[in-house]
Amino acid sequence: MKPASGRDLARALERNGRLLLRVHGSHHIYGKDGGAIRLSAAVHGDRPLKTGLLRHLPGLAGSSEDAL
């Protein structure tokens, strides 16, 4: 799995139809209309996200790991 930043994750979520609902500090909260699942992308510049988080979030988002 290639390293990805929070910014990369945010772009991938937007490409997959997620909407930016709000920003709380450095965390961007995404969701879908009528959906109960909310995903948080920590955007800390270009710092890479940890591998475990990168493996876990695409499953919650309903997309593949290759989308990042």
C-alpha cells in the first residue's frame, strides 16, 4: 500500500460521492445524503496517514484501497 496523506484521502472521498459536511480543526467530516456513516479525514498538510487507518477507512467508505 502506497503512503497517502489526509489531503489524498479527502480527494478520494469526494471522488466517491462523499460530501464535506463540516470541518472541525484539522479534521474534515464527510458523509452522504441520507447516510448514517460519517468519515473523518485528518488533514495535517502532506504528512502520510498511518497504514492501519488507510486499510480501515476504505472499507467503511465502501470503496477499494486502490481509490487512494
